[in-house]
Amino acid sequence: MHDEPLGPLMFVVLFLLIFAGYPVAFCLGGVALIFGVLGILGGYFDVAYLQLFPERVFGVASNPVLLAIPYFIFMGTMLERSRLAEDLLRTIGLVFGPLRGGLALAVVLVGALLAAATGVVGASVVAMGLISLPIMQRYGYDARLSCGVICAAGTLGQVIPPSVVLVVLADQLGQSVGELFLGALVPGLCLAGAYAVYVAVVAWRMPQRAPAIPAEERQRVEGLGSQVLKVMVPPLLLILVVLGSIFAGIATPTEAGALGALGATLLAALNGRLKDGALRGTMDATLRITCMVVFLLIGSTAFAMVFRGLSGDVWIEDLLTNLPGGKVGLLVVANLAVFVLGFFIDFFEIAFIVLPLLAPAAMALGIRDEKMVWFGVMLAMNMQTSFLTPPFGFSLFYLRGVAPRSIPTTALYRGAVPFIAIQLVALTVYTLTRDW
């Protein structure tokens, strides 16, 4: 049956509709509906097969792992809306300011801290764009370096746990969220270190692109040391509680996410930042993003059911497991596919469409257990580039929305290119250091 053309055709029609600009969740559901009818008419399956769909949707939606997603989104958005992230960035910027490239290094450090405290890319990029970009402009930073480092540092929320994408990957790959968090921690921190090294090299070789803050500017601030402790200790404690409870096995990711959401709210309240609609805005943003994930989940479930009914999964698995080079061929094709798709669709869509196709082939080639955790982290690092690759890099869109009009869009795109290269080098190193 898998020699029939409907399975491959279903895949082609889906991507044609996506590239035409239709919402991905509705493309998935619509294509599933059309090909479900064709499957019944063609005798591939009967109506009873499609009647399993509600049960499948409720089964997936009742997965407690996915409940961690709104909690982590709430935690990150609360830290951004209550301006606690703003305090962190301003203070760290003053600490690193006297160094050449100090403000850019501060952006990398704060990006890593926000990634560990929030796991939400949009909140990190918007917060750093609003706060640090005007300061970097005022002190004569090159626009391309400023935009590139803000966008790249914001994407660290993809890999450094607790990351929303890692929760989705764990669910799609059937792995433990805690193990995926633990596996991604060191690669994520190494990637942040690579960004910092690049900034330091640029500041050393071309100091005019990343000048230091004048000493008199820093001297105007009194009690800088106490300010650093005041703004850094609470977020660090929040990170320690959330990640520490998961790694120590004290709490599940869902329970830790709930604790993080409560902790972020308490921090905002203790700093008097729950006014001015911060709580309402946080709940609204959490609801919107969670609804998007749920609709993608429903659409991908419908698509997967019909695709399997048409033996499309057998076609994909045969294709991927018979590539030249075995595991190496699969890894090359998987990384190329995810990287190219990242130019056009975001990481949620890649996770729900591509991962269910890659996972069975990977398992058939012997990538299981701890190797599957490594496989998930590798894909997360690859999907991170989707935030920076034009024309639809979401970090570029986020920053464009808050950047001054004096900064051209081309500066954002050109500034992202070196950091995309760094991500690809890091991905290659990570892939080659594993015994498959």
C-alpha cells in the first residue's frame, strides 16, 4: 500500500499551502480532512478509522508533560512585563560597560540568564531590544553588531533549559523532559560562550564597532555592587529552584514550571511591579501562545493519523533508513531539512510536522535511549537557527518591532549572519563529538 502516491502527495500539498502563507495549524487540519476523504474513497481505510481522532486528541492533550508549556511561558512573560529583566540588563550593562564590547557581553550574559529564567525567546529579545539597543546606539556601537547580538542572545532560550521547545521535543520523541534539559544545559552554555568570544574578538580587532562606556558615566551610579546583588540574586534563586528541583528529581517539569510561575509572580509583587496591567498582560500572552500550540497539536494529530492511514509513514521511514551512509545519511538529511525549513516556518511547526517523521527512522537505525536525548538536543540547536534565518526569523521580527526606525532592516539581517555561522559551527561540533 505504501507504493501508492497519496502519502507523498499529502506531504507535498501541505508544504505548498504553508509556503503560500496559510496558517500552519489550519494547513495541517485542512490537508488531513481532504486526504481523509480521499483515503476513504480510495479504500485505504474506512470511516471507523477516522472516528479514533477525538480519542487521539484527548489522549495527547491530557499528557501532563505539555502542561509545563503554559507555566514556563507565564514565568518568562511575567519577568519581562514586570520589568525585572530590564533591571537585570541595565545593572549588568554598567558592570561590563568599561570594557570594549562590554555592553554586548552584558547582552550575552543577560540573554543566558533570561533563557534559564524564562525559556521564552520573544520576551528576551523584546526586553533586550527595548533596553540595550538605545544605549548601544548612544555610545556608538555598530548597528549590525548590536542587532545581531541581541537577536542571538535572545535565542538562547531555545536550548538553555527550561526551554519550551525542549518540552515539545521531549513529548514528540517520547523522552524525559528532565533528561533533555540536562543534556541541553552544557551545549547551551557553550553556545553562549561562543557568542561572547565572537564579541570579544570583534571589540579587540575593531574597537570602533564596540566602544567602552566612558568612566564618568559609570561613576554616576552609587552602590553598583549592592544593585548587582539586588537584581541578580532573585532570578538566580528562581533558576536554581526550577532547574534544581527537576535535576534532583524532587519535582516534575510541570510542577517545577508551576513553581517558577508562582516565583516570578511573587518577585514582581515584592518589587511593586504587578500594577499597570502586568498580570493581565502576562495571562493574555500565555493564553495566546498556548492556544497556538494546542491548535498545532490538534492539526498535527489529524495529519499524522491520515498520513499513517495512507502508509505515508512507511514511505518516509523507508526513505530515511535507506539513505547512503546509514545513520550519517539520516543526520545529514535531518539537519539539512530542519535548517531549510527554519527559513520559512517556526520551531513549533517544525517540531510538530518533522519530528514525528524523523523519530521512527532514527530508532530504526539504533538511535535510542540516551542517544535519542542527544538527537533531540541536536535538533533543538538546529531549530534555534530558525529564529535568525531570514526572511521569517522570529527574533528579527521581534527586534524590528521595537528597534528605532533609524536602523534599517538590512542591518538586522546582516548582523544575524555571523551568529548563524556560530550556531552552525556549534551544531557541527556537537554532532561530531557523539559516538552514534
